[in-house]
Amino acid sequence: MTRELHTLVCLKVVPKSEEVGVDRETNTLDRANARSEINPPDMNALEAALALKDRFGGRVSLMSMGPPFVIPTLRVGLAMGADHAYLLSDRAFGGADTLATSLTLARAIEKLGDVDLVLCGEESSDGATAQVPPGIATWMDVPQATYAMDVDFEPGQRHLVVTREVRDGEEVLDVPLPAVVSVKVSCNEPRFMDAARFALLDSEASVTTWTADDLGVDPEHLGLAGSPTSVAGLKEAAQASGRRREMVSGTPEEEGRILYDRIVEFLRGAGARGQEAPG
Amino acid sequence: MTTPVREVLLLDDDRWDRVLLATKGEAAACYQCGTCTATCPWGLVAGASIGVRSVMRRAQLGIDGWAEAVWRCTTCGACEQQCPHQVPISDVMLGLRSLAWEERGVPHGLSSVLWDMHWDGNPWGRPPSARSAWAAGLDIPRFDATKHAVLLYVGCTASYDRRGQKIARAVVSVLRSAGISFGTLGDEEPCCGDPARSLGNEAYFDRIAQANTKKLAVENATEVVAVSPHCYDTFTRYPGAGQAFNVRHYSQLLRDLVAEGKVSFAGVEPSTVTFHDPCYLARHHDETEAPRTIMAAIPGVSLAEMERSREETLCCGGGGGRMWMETLPEDRFATARAREAAGTGASYLVTTCPHCISCLEDGASVAGARDLKVMDLAELAVLAGIGDTAPTEASQ
Amino acid sequence: MIDPAYSPQEARGIWVFLEHDAGVLAPVSLELLAKARELATESGAELAGLLVGGDLSALEATTARLDLDRVVSVAHPLLTQFTAEAYAHAVDQVIRQQKPDIFLLGATAYGRDLAGRLAVMLRTGLTADCTDLALEAATGLLLGEVSGFGGGVLATIRCEQHRPQMATVRPGVFPEPAAVDRAAATIDRPAVDVPAAKCPVKVVARHRKTGVDISRAERLVVAGAGARGEMPSIEALAQALGAEIGATRVAVDEGWAERERQIGQTGVIARPKLALVWGASGASQFTCGIDQAEMVVAVNQDPEAAIFESADICIVDEVAPVVKALVAELKSRGGVE
């Protein structure tokens, strides 16, 4: 590397999953009482970036798409050791599916101009599509390595060695930079933040906010307008309100039989829809 | 004759500076007598001694090599109590831990505990909205300084741990039976910060202490009573402790009530009871009499002391953040302690700390002490039918 | 709106990506094919299976006998080993030529990688990890049911103006098809251009799963103190369910399972879909290790056991007879995929 490594970590501030419900009257998401957190796999992505910075130097930037109220949560990432944060905030970004979201992030990353590596969590706890990292990579026309458990870097060469999880085991990829890598949740333990730094952080100085105008993307490609998919319906899943605590009793044989039925039903994905179990 | 191999240790001034700063130079007074190593309960368990003396020496010289020992320390204080030069050994251990946080050399799993405190307000990773679930049906009022004499501080373990919740309910029962007006902060109750302090993250603990001191001021809470000795100890370290507010462990409040004749007990079936002094009462706060005064007032209780009692209590193994670390079965002090308790012939092992209860129940199980029932002092008080002033029938 | 690669009016047919490794088709591809056959029958669409790889001669023969109408076989030396960039480059060409209406892939690492890149290249909608698929009555549009917020919320997604309508589906969601006996379907072999420049990533090594790592297990059978003496049944149950074995601290201390299988605060934080917990009291240091499971079944003979607070299905009974009964059910009524 003739210049320092600049890693950009995409962070999403999400509501705590267990605190999100569905408004039964309007069938829309109710996240009014849900606390915010950094999407857990993104914490692992940030830890991976900081570990690379520990070993090889360079800079770590954070990027997040969301409303201004996420800024205090972004400060957590800065207190962990990131150098600067970019917030993409504009009503025009709202309602975006993964196509529009990954486009917005990709154009913002390209605007920075000197990003070598984009690190993301494998998926976000809310939508859980895992599509944004490959989406960013494709919009940027760079290679990707998803579900990474380990990211190693060869100083002096512009490539990564990534160990990732696949269907029947794992594979090791040689990935030229620039690239997008998504990491498996819990692939590392995110370092605790510097509490003193957190208290002193000045958001003005450390967080740059960009709007749609700053990115110069065709507004038809942003937000709801730029989203080929739409939500046709929404409902609360059966087990959303804490654990069901359904008591099953009888003779051990009866209990075994009922358990078998419940397990098969669940594995078929029918648990939430109450479909009859086959067999 | 072969030349003996000598290990050359190069003293690094920068390293020495960092270690000195982290430990506030408190290891300086150590003159290497080794009493600490001899006293440390780690010496009791199978083949593992943490070499306290060696850690102090390394801290004086700024030479690394203390990592394992530093994380095993339960901050029980047995060593510093015996130290002829009053070296604050626990503080040196915590200082070295704080250095480990700065240098990212902390054992796996501990960052997650602090993240749980940050995101969820408790080290167990449980939601804040479930913090007062233990109190369902008890109608405990939200603390109001204009109405309540005492702010009852429940703590994370008594709030969320199933066994700890029974202690919380017993303490509530005791306070009500004694006619004390109190309230809690409900789901808003913040973590006292003890796990941050015990795990050595000084910076995080300082922030929590400042925030909680402000919270107490906003609530106008001047009398705080804690269920756990660890929370009690932690509150005494806040800015404002002893001035803006007073804090006591519940056993101290109960002792006062007993001594003043304001409560009495109906009694229990004649039982032999032994008492395990929590380190954070007996040694860190010189409090050994409160529980004994209370038990002496309970008809039917016959106290059979263990040899290692009062200031010489044997640590249960749960302090110093050890509740969030793994201790192999052969290394658990609580097993030896449970055997010691069973050896007194007691049918009840009474203590007054949620961590001690947890460790000792595990210890009794591993030691096979089936006839030994581990109980919190508040649970004993409830069993003994505590009531205000006049003796009453045994109550729930 | 962002311009689609081709319009709904031009789009025809349902395609299923037939993932394979070492000459064997991935089970999820077969499951998807069966579901796609249902959808194709409903709408009268043609059903095609898409094969991509290096040398596909053997696989072509196998797939041509599956319940589909046509095999689209895309072979190129640089496609011998899956990489997302190369596969997407090739498949993008074929899709633009043949314009399928619906394209389904298994939600495996490869499937999601390929789908994720293709959706952007084709500027189309992709619905991830569907737990069900259906066709909208009025419009014939594909409806994908997905869950979010850790499984707490179910949504139905549709893609109206863009093609192909893409969706990935988790393994085990749809049942495997019964075998069919049929004459071989047509095999088309469109040519694709795959320059080396479009294959920047190299696969340096591949390893099959070995060693004990229960953190990735989708299904867990957990032994607690109450499972004393029942490890053989626990192991049989795990085997029948394709599950990993986990253990509480007590079980590990007793030597019934390796320490790598310990679940909880000082062990593994698992994220299984299904956890069957046998004889564990449910102390918080343990439950934090399975709290993220989608479904928890708990069996314990103590009705006061804390584990019941953290379970969807609760059985107050001794572990031994119940685990034996469940194993017997699995033997007699067939295992689960």
C-alpha cells in the first residue's frame, strides 16, 4: 500500500427487535417504544475495521443512512475508535428498499473517493435481507466477500484474504481492493468504547451530514421512488409478544407426539401461519 | 559445569510510567513479604495460586506478566487485610485491569458485559422494561422524596436473576413488616456500575457514578438502602456519598430497627444456622455485627459460626466481576465454603448478598450438601415472622 | 422509477437456480423447484431450471429428469468455481436474452450472493429469505412472505414493474418433491461471454465443516442437569433432527459434553432457529445463549423452573421418558429435513 488504508464501515441504527411490534389496527410497524441500537453485525464489522487499523494503521470512517436522531448512537462508533462519521439524511431517502438503499450508500462512498474497503454487517436485524452489501458492491462495480469470519490484509499488496462461511463449510477468498466485505455476526467481540471519549465527543466536528443534493443521484432512483419492491401487507408474527409459554401436558408418549408435530410445523415455516403440519 | 541461564528483564520506563499511572503508584509500599499470597483463597483450591506478591512486584517495576492472576482476583480483600504495609491490593489489581482495557487485552466475554450495561442498563443483557417484573403484584410505589423515607435500590442481579428476585421480594416484605416507607425507581433504576468498576473499566465507571449521583440529586434521594452489598459498596464510591446522600445495606437498616426495639420476630423452629459474611460487608466495610444482631433476635436460631467468619470470611468467589467469568469446578471457593458450613452441623447457611447466594447454592450442590439450605437474611427474617414492635404470628 | 431491464409484458416463465456442488444438487434447489412447479401450474407458465458451472454434462442429464419443462445450462471454464462476480456476469446475459418473469434461488451464501448482485445489475426487486411464495390472484404477481425484526413481524412483498421478480427462499421451508418418472426435458445451452477481468476473486481453499462450533447451528438440542443419564437419547435426538448438541454449564462440568458446547454468558451465544432444552433450570447466564432462538421448547420436571419463562413450548415432566418418546416419534414418522 502506498497510501494508508481507508476503511468505511456501514452502520445501521435499528430498533431493538424484541421491542418492535405491529399496530394491529393500521397493520403498520410500531417502533415508538423501541430503543435504538447499532445493528449487532455492524458492531462486528466496526470491530473488524478497528482491528485492521490497529495492525496496519489508516483511517476508519462510519457511514449511516437515517434521521438525525441516530447521531448520538453513531457517537458510540466514534468512541470505539472510528475517526469520522457520515450521516446520509434526507426525506428523499425514506421508504427505500435494498436497491435504493445500496445505491444511496454506494454513491456516498464514491463521493469520499478514497475508500479502499467497505465493511458491513452481514444483514440488519430489522429487514434481514443481507442484500445491501452485494448491492453496494455491484453499484460500485467492485468485488464482494460476504459472510466473512476473518478478514486479513497483505500490507504492500492491494488484496484481502477472507475466510467466509458457505453452505457446507467455509472457503478462503483472495479479493482485490477496493471491495465490499460483509461479516458474520459474532465473528469477533466488539471492543468496548472509550467512555471518556464518548462523553467528550463533539458531534459538530465528528459527524458530517449529507443530503440527497450532496450526492447528485437522480431523485427517481432514491427512496420509495427508486424501490422496485413494496410491502403489500404486514402483521405481527405469532411469537412476537415474548415467548408463547404454551403448556403441553399428557403422558410422555402424548407429549412426544405433540412435540413432533410442533417441530415439523415450525420447520416448515408454518408456525406463524398456523398451517397444518404434513405427515 | 553448565552456565546457569539467567533471565534478563529490561525495565522499560514508558511501561513503568503507564503501570504507575494505572495503579496510582499504590504497589510502592509492598516489601514482598508474601503474606498476601499465603492468604489468598486461590491457594485453597486445586493447584492454582495467583501469586499476589509477584503481581505487586511486577506492578512496582512495570514488568508485564500479571494477566491471568489479575483476572482471577475476586477483590475479596483477605490479602490487604493482612498486609503489613496496607498496600491496597484490590485497587492495584483493578488498576492493572484498567490498563488492560486501554490496551485491549481483556479476556473474551467482558466487553459484552459492558455493552449490555450500555445498551440495556444491566450486565445480564435483559430489557429495561422487564427490570421490575420481579415486583409484579407487590404494588411497590415509585420513589417520591416527599412521601418516602428510603429509596430502595434493588440492583440488577436481584431484579433479573430468578433466585435474586426472591431476595428482593423478601427485602420488600421485611421493610413493609417494619413499617418503613419506601419506593424504588422501577424500570428507570440504573445499574449502579459495579460490574464496570469490578472489571476495571475505570472510565466507564466514572461516567456511571457521575450520572447516577445526578439522578439521586434529581430524585432528592438522601437515604438509599441497597439489597446487595456490592451495590452498597459502589454507591459509597460515588461523588457525594456521605454528603448529598447516605447509603446503607438493608441489613444495617434492619439491625438499627432491631436495636431500637422497633421490630421483633415470632421465631423459627429450633434450627442451627451458620452465617457466611459477604466480603463486601465484613472486610470492605467492617460490617459483621448487623446480621448477628438480627439473628440473635430471632427465637429458635442457634448460631454456629464457621472458623473463617467475620473479617476472616472465606470469599464465595463471586466478587471482582467473577460472576461474568468462568470458574472451573475444581477452582470454586464456594464448594469448600459449603463443606465448611455443613461441617458446623447447621441446616441453614445464611448470608446477605445475591452473588454469595448464587455461588453458595452451586457450592452446596457440588459438595453434595443436600441438607444445607442456603438462605438470605431477609428470607430468614420473613420465615421468622418479622413484625413491627409486638411479636406477631409467623407471616408470609 | 428506475428503468427496468425489460418490461413485465416481455417477461415469460419461472426460473429456478439449481445450485450444485461436487456433482450434487443442493436440496434447497429441489425444494424450490417443487414449489415453482405449483406456481407454474397455477399460472400456466413454463418452468425452467438454471444450471451454471464449468463442465455440466453429468448434471444436465440429472436435471433434465426433474419436474421442469426446460433446462438452461450455462457452461464456461471460468464458471467452474462459484464466485458472485463471474456468475452474476454470466447469468445477467442469459436473463436479458430470455427475459424470465420470476427467478427463484435458495437463500444459501451462493444464492444470496448471486441474487444480490443480479438484482442491481437488472435493476429489479429481490425479496430475501421468503418463508412462503404465492401468486396474487388479481395480477399474477409473485408475493413473497418474509419475516423481520428477529421473526417478530411478517410482511408480504411484491415487485410490480420490474423484472425478473426475484426471491430467495431458506432451505427447509418447502418440502422436497416426490421423485418423478419422465422423459428428459429440453436442454438449452446459451453461450455466454466471461472475460477474466470479470472474475477478480479467486477461491484459494474450501473446507468442509469439522470441529465443534455450535454457534452457527440452526437447530440445537441442549442438555441440562436434568438430562443426567440421558445423553444417548439426547444424541439420538440431535442426529434425527440434524441438530447440534449444546449443554449448560452443569452438564459440561459433569463431563457429558465438551466445553465448546457450553451455551451461555461464558460459553456460546447461539442463534438457532430451534432449540430443545432438556432439564435446564434456565438461569439467566444460560438463557442469554438461546434467547435469540426463534422457537424454544423446554422440558423440566420442576414447574417453577425459570426456563419456562423463556420457552414457547413448556413441558413439565421428567426428561427421560419425554426425550425417548420424541426420538421414537422421529423414528416411526420419519425424520425432518
